[in-house]
Amino acid sequence: MSQKTLADLNACSREDFVAALANIFEYSPWIAEKAADARPFAGVKPLFAAMTAAVDHASSGLRLALIKAHPDLADKTQRAAGLTAESSAEQNSVGLDRLSDAEYEAFERVNNAYRAKFGFPYIVCVRRHTRDSILRDFERRLPNDASTETQKSIEEICRIAALRVDQLVISDDRLQVHGRLSTHVLDTHSGKPAAGIKLELIELSALGASRVVTRAITNSDGRTDQPLIHGRPVPIGNYELTFSTADYFAARQVPMTDPPFLDRIPLRFSASDPEGHLHVPLLVTPWSYATYRGS
Amino acid sequence: MSQKTLADLNACSREDFVAALANIFEYSPWIAEKAADARPFAGVKPLFAAMTAAVDHASSGLRLALIKAHPDLADKTQRAAGLTAESSAEQNSVGLDRLSDAEYEAFERVNNAYRAKFGFPYIVCVRRHTRDSILRDFERRLPNDASTETQKSIEEICRIAALRVDQLVISDDRLQVHGRLSTHVLDTHSGKPAAGIKLELIELSALGASRVVTRAITNSDGRTDQPLIHGRPVPIGNYELTFSTADYFAARQVPMTDPPFLDRIPLRFSASDPEGHLHVPLLVTPWSYATYRGS
Amino acid sequence: MSQKTLADLNACSREDFVAALANIFEYSPWIAEKAADARPFAGVKPLFAAMTAAVDHASSGLRLALIKAHPDLADKTQRAAGLTAESSAEQNSVGLDRLSDAEYEAFERVNNAYRAKFGFPYIVCVRRHTRDSILRDFERRLPNDASTETQKSIEEICRIAALRVDQLVISDDRLQVHGRLSTHVLDTHSGKPAAGIKLELIELSALGASRVVTRAITNSDGRTDQPLIHGRPVPIGNYELTFSTADYFAARQVPMTDPPFLDRIPLRFSASDPEGHLHVPLLVTPWSYATYRGS
Amino acid sequence: MSQKTLADLNACSREDFVAALANIFEYSPWIAEKAADARPFAGVKPLFAAMTAAVDHASSGLRLALIKAHPDLADKTQRAAGLTAESSAEQNSVGLDRLSDAEYEAFERVNNAYRAKFGFPYIVCVRRHTRDSILRDFERRLPNDASTETQKSIEEICRIAALRVDQLVISDDRLQVHGRLSTHVLDTHSGKPAAGIKLELIELSALGASRVVTRAITNSDGRTDQPLIHGRPVPIGNYELTFSTADYFAARQVPMTDPPFLDRIPLRFSASDPEGHLHVPLLVTPWSYATYRGS
């Protein structure tokens, strides 16, 4: 899907506008059609507002059709049959195309239970989640009544759409759909930012295998050149951030025990606000460390 | 092996004395015989000093025989054939009777290499070590020359003997052969010791499976009723101590995110001084924590 | 006033018993007389309980007389005329004999206001307070009604009496009338207790001059040989505890800036529970420090 | 002294150029004259480099005259007779016009000793110092030989000149003559930046009175809207930064003792690098706090 500038979307034909935005809401071009009436848009925010307004004002029948247009999560048959390119990329981003058998079964079990109860698929904005948090969300929502879940589904659909709009449309303004996870290592033994510390961010999973999100080395400011997660939501879930501090101090000839008291320090924490800025710093000597939720 | 009081050992017949202490040094009753001449002993320290003096003053032939009297570590054939009860218990204490195949192979490989080079078995006081640190010690000592290793072996044999004496002899004085690993949880959110925190101490292994050393719950002073390790050496090696802090704060209705920013906090550290006191405390709020090597 | 053993107090004549305890409650021997009936006592706790029971069961007239038997705080005229030795020592302990003019005036003003309102002197157990906290207590109690203040006065009188009993009577059991203030310095630069750190505890005063409570040097365990305050209540009030850390690190050749980033570190805190154990440790490197209310 | 743009200085007459820069080096227009030959300048850095090159290449006689053109520090007679406006402002900035009698005497004593030994005034770039650090610098330099002090004087003169050029000339580039002192308060009780904390920065003085440098209130990010010191060097010296944390927690209904364990928290530290960025954060709960030299 090639990006469009807001100017192009304002200037192009109605047909091209609808074609460009047809899959912002999964297989539901009628939403783009409604929004087309409101052109031109001063920014991507009013554009997106026009699309969600169309959803808000739609009949309950149309809203239900919108919900039903979505695929089941992690469904092998549907994947074979074909999802929109957007759905496919989103599900892959969270690893739903690389599930362990145990995970597949867990997803399938709850998918089926959900569809059996409500008659429509379980929908969640997967890019805001890890596999663990999707399953937890599943289990929390299953006991709800149909009206609550209809509303929840629309909310999740709008979150999915916002991320798709953000990726598609180039504009001076931005939707607030990205978060950030960053770190900072301060060497309180020498009173300086710790440069050259190897670190690794892992997404922990209760059910399947943990997976490495990113590896990095701290720069002269004790930070990573790029935030650990940026330009996308920070998926809700459990993480472990590990710092190779003994290597760092050994390279500086700091006396340590053998084996070193602290070697690879793990910080284990959860992200709960995908659009927020989560800062997890480390203050460290060979004999002590501290961390906190920073800002 | 039933315990003896120092008074009994001073008062009993020479034969009984030697019989009681025959296996303090593996299959080497001649050391107890030498020591018998120095009776009575004012304490277990002079008793043990008399035994090590006998070793120090022995001919190099006798010393080599003492070394050769020891079994290979983790050797299945020798285990079947029979170790002294002491050797067997010691090797089991470090899990040498429950090695994974990979670990067995690693041990066998180095055992053989060591015996091939020096003509006598690799000896180490296993109760002062974890499996990982034994393998590391192995690898460090293998490049040594024979004279260095003869000396090292005698040192390790004396450490083994000291622990056996400590277990066997009841006396007012004690050999300094035990260490201690302790913790303390301070809740800096409420300014009080954290009572009721579940914690778990795990011995980490690079090669085989990690194993739980102990589980405990903090008492009203934020400590465990017993130190995590006590009454024995603290084995050299890598550990993870995990604290279930989210359960603790949730029980006190402290507002947290969902999922909680910190849930089960792991402290990963190494012990390097088996006879020392290692204190690893945790200062914690739902949003921050710190640890340090305490005393 | 010479100390008495509990055995002596149980065995001596009724006259001697009353004489010994006559001033436990200021100029009120009738309380000791009542308690004498309950001899012998199994410990100092039942002895003190018998005395407070006598106060509790006394007529309101007797209770008021007990209150009025007490001197004004920091009153120069009464001091000249003569207090009991006990009152004098207590008032001196908190520095009431060395007040600045501003402090004298403050005390006198509130004393007079209190006596004018209630017709009896303001009574407080001064050994549990600093000058600042006495003035604060004064101001809080002045708005109370007479019945509340009668009760408060009796409570304070019993606290004074408990401390006097604790000083006078030697027994296997002890009244819980002492607190403790302690510290501990951990050098997280080298991972060891910080030995040889000079420290100073100052009682801060909003009104008059601050005064040094104690000076000490940390021992090899990073502690002071004696707690900073012990064997008496920890007076409610504001304190500053200062640690000369730059001298310590300079003596160990640790590189620092010029002037050192941290030189004499002040911890400023309040004590609020005179009978509790307040522990105020310092974790320190040349570039960082932390403290917390420990236990 | 009105500011000039670099463009103006490049375009104006030689006379105007020299007039504008005549007092960059105290009463020494010959330096501006030399620099005028090198016009036009691509930035303020090459302009300043041209001026310092003129000093470097000057004869030793001229360099000595430059040194002697400077006034004594804190000299009442010279102040009456008239300093350059620049000198006067600089000396006032560090409080040299408001010295206590003890300070005046200290300055006078060392000034005289210095002039007696070297035959020229003691020169230091006062805007990089506090009164305490000037006196310490004085004492360190007095034992030097004349050649060392001639060189030191020229260095200090160039530092003075750099700050004057920075104030006078408007250019796209900037000389690196400013430092920064900043803070950040993180409330680890609630896991958020602490907003609304009152704080006060005091310059401590061993000899005279301490003085308030600035007061501020933390914003929603836990920072001050402006760094505590910025747009100028951070004077070498001792500081106390005090945070009113009990007010903050009380406003949030956090339970505390009475009086609060921590009320106004003082951090006492030194600045040693006037052109650096010194960050002194506070991590705080009602029961604990930590600080470190950040970046």
C-alpha cells in the first residue's frame, strides 16, 4: 500500500479517495465514501474524525456488518483464504503467524467460544498487544454481554483504523497512536553515563517462547541511539531488559569478585499504555543497581 | 555417621578415635592415627589443625596416595562400585547424582582429560560449588602444572575434611566452614518492612536445568525466618532471587497499572565467597526498586 | 537517687518502699502507698501497673492535685525555688536550662496562656521531645477543653513516671520506654560497609540554636559502635545526620572532581515515635546516594 | 553596552569595529585592532580566535601590560575610581560588591600578598566562580612562580573575554561558555513525575552568608521550566538544593508520620565544571530518596 499525502487525498477524484481508504476499515469502503463528502481536510486528525463519525452514525446493522467483516485472529484457514494485506501484516507483527501449537490451540479455543457466544469474531487491535495480553483480553471480554462487546469491537476497530491511517497518510499533523520505550544507563561508580553497555529487550510469554524485540549498545550518553520501541504502539505485555554490566566494568578495570556479583542484570516489567512513553533506566555499580518507571 | 562430642573423642580408646575419624580424609585413617598422638584437644580447631599438620608433614608419596584415594566426580561406574558415604552425600548435595546428559558428558570429558594429564583424579570440595562453578574450576586448573595441582588437590581435600569434621564433631568452638545468604525486603512505599512477600531462590545453570534452592515468605521484619542458605557453605555460582511484589501491593490496595509495572522482580547475582555472609536486600515500591550487596 | 533492685523493694519495710518511690509521681507519695499494698511484684511491669492503677482509681480531686504538683516548664523562678531532682534533670536533658531568650519567651507565653485557661500547668514528658516539638504540642493542646487536657496531663504524667521507674528500679523485665536511632553506611562503590566515616547528629531547632547530639565514626561493619541514640526515648523532632564521605573516598584514592561532587552529605529527617527503632542508613558512592527509613 | 550582529561587525568601519570590541580585553583596544585585519569573520568563533591569536603573538611586554590593565578583585578604592562597566558587572555578579567584612578582609589580604609577590593583580574569571572558590583558587595560585602565573592570568583573561564576546556579539554560532544546572523530581511512590514541588537553590559560603540563587516549582514533567542555572557558566562552588516534599505528599493525602519523616530534603553538592551540564535529580517517596550526578 503506497503512502498518500493529505494534499493528494484532498485533490484527487472521489473514486481515488475511496479506493485509497477502502481498507482503513476492513472491507468497508462505505466509511471512506461518507468521509469523502467532508473534503478538504485540514489535517489527518479531521480526516480520521470524519471516518469515525461515519461509523458512529451508522445503523446498528451496518456496524454489525463492519464487525463481521473482520477475520478471526490467528486462524489458519482464513489466513490461507486471504486476509487484507493490512490484517495480515498486523497479525504477523505480533507473531500470530509464528505461534506454538499450544498458543494456536489457546487462540482457537477462545476464538470459537467467543464466536459461539456473540456470533461475530473477537476483534482486538493486535499491534497494541503481545500474545499474552491478547489472551488475557480475550478472557476478560468473553463474560461480557453482547451490547458491551459490540461497543468494545467498534473501539478496537477504530484503533486498528487509526494505525492504518497513520501509516497511509502523510500529513503535517499526526494521530497520537505511537508510544515509546526507552532506557538510560548511568554508571554511578564513575558518575558518568555508561557507554558501550550491551542490552537486549525480550518480550516474555507465559504460553509460548519469549522473543527478542531488539538488541542495542548504549552510546556516549548512556542511551540507545533509537528508543527500544518507537514509531509504533508499545505492546501491552511483559518484558525483560537485560544489561551486560560486568563486561562494561571489566573493560574499565574496576575490581570485582570472581564470578562478578552482578553480570547480566535483568529488569522485568510490564507495559500497560501502548501510546505512552515508558522510560526504564538503570543506575548501576558493580555492587548495586536501581531502576524506576521514569518519564 | 553418628556425631561425636569432643569430650568423647578425647576420652575414648585410640582405636575408637581412629575409627571415628577414619574417613574425614577419604580412605586415609593414617591421618587420624597421627592426630591421635596429640590428644586431648581443647577444641575442634586444634583437632583439625593436628590432622592437617599430619597431611602437611607427610611424605610426597603418602600425599599422592591421599589424592588418589579420591573418586572421580560424577562418575557413574564409581558410584555403582561405592564411594564413602561422605563422598556420596557431598556429590549428591550439589546435584551430581542428577546431572543432565549434557552435564554428565561435560564432567566426564574434563575428568578424563585431567586424569590423563596428571595421573590422579580432579578433586574439588563440591559443597562449596554449583555445577557451573565446578566446570569453570576444572577448566581453569587443567592448564596448571603437576606441582601446582598437587598443592591445589591437597587444599581442596582439606576443605572437604573440614566440612566432614564440622558435621561429625560436637564442640563448643566451630570451624569457619559455613556461609550465609540472606535477604530483606523494605517497602519504601509505606516505609515499613514488607511482610508476606513470596520469594524463591534459584540456582542458575548454564548447562543444565536451573533448580529451586528454597522458597520462603518474608516475616513481619521483612526477612525470612531462616537465612536463604545457612549452616553450610554458600556454593559459588549464579543465582536468581525472585520476589512477588505485585501480589503484596495488590493485597494492600495500592493503585497499580494493569498489568502491574513490576510483578515478580528477579535479582540475579553470583556468590563468590562460600564462607562469607552475602546479604541481598530489596527496596521496593510498585514503580521502583533497588538492590545492593549488603552485609 | 540510688537505684533499687526489685527484690529490695519487695523485701523492705513499707516506709522504705514509699520513700523510694515517693517522687516517681511528682510530690505524690500517696501513689506509692497504694502500690505498697500489692507487694510483692513479679517484675517492674506489675509494679508500674499498680502505680498507674492507683492514679486511675483516684478521685478527680486527687488527680487534679497530682497535676498541680508539677512545675511549669522552663520557669526560671520555679527553677530557683527548687524542682524535684527528677524534674530538674529531665528539663535539663532537653536543654530547657539553656534556652535562648526567644525560646524562653515562647515557652513563657504559652505556659501562661495554658495556666490561664486551665488553671493548672502544661505538662509534657520532656524526655520524649525536642524544644521544637514541645512548642508544637503546646500549641495543639491549648485549644482543647479542660476534660481532654486533664486526661492528656495524666497520660504525660504516667510517661514521666515510667521513665523514672525505669531509671530507679533494677529488674529482669524492662518497661518499654526506650527507643533507638541507628545508622549504617554502605559504600556501593566498593561493595563494602564504609568504615571510618565521620558523622554527626544534630538536633535542629526552628527557634533556637541547633545542637550536636553526638559525633561518631563508623566501624568495620559500617555502623557506629553504639546506636546514635539509645537507652532513652528518641525525642520527637527534626534531625540532621551528616556524613563526611569525600574524606572517606579520598583516603581510598577514588577519583573525584575538585571540589568533590559530594563532600559532607546531610540527611534531614524527623523522629516521631520515641519508643521505636528508627534506622537511617546511607548507600553512597562519590556520585550518588540513597537513604530510607529502615528497621 | 549594546549588542552587535556579526554582520555589522564585518561591515562597519575599522574604527567602529575597534570601538565595539575595545573592552573585550580590559582597556586593551590593540587586540581588537589586530583582529580587525582578519575581517570578515564567518562566525563568532573565528572572531574570538583572531583576538586570542593577537594575545598569543603579542610581546611579553604587551602581555604583561594586558595583565596589569586589570583591577584588583573586590577593591573598594578601585571600585570608587571606576572599573570598566564589564568588570563592574562581572564582579557584582558573583557578589563581590556585597561582601561581608570578613570576606573583604580575606580578599584584600590575598590580593595584597599576590600583588606583592608578582607585581600584577590576581586575575580570575569571576563569573565561573563563587566567592569560596575564588579564595581557594587564590590560595592555590599564590605559591606558583611568576611564569606560571603569567600564563594562568592570560588564560583567565581569555575566559573573561570569551564571556564578554558572547554577550556582545549576535551570531549563528556560539562560543561554548555556558553551563547548565538542572533537576528532576520523580515521585516513586506514585510512579510519576512530581509536579508542584517547591525547591530552592542556595549557594553555600564557608566565609560569608549563603545566598539564594533561585526558587522554582516543578512542572508536570517534574522539571523546572528553566534550568536552575543556564545561559551562563555554573559557578564552581558548593550548593544546597532543597525540595519541599512533605507538602507535596500531604496535598496528595499520602499517609505520613507526624512530623513527617522527610519534610524539606536538602541535596548538598559541588559544581566543578562551569561549562558542563550538571543534572541533580531526586527520586522520592515519603520514606526514602536517592540522588545522583546525572547527565
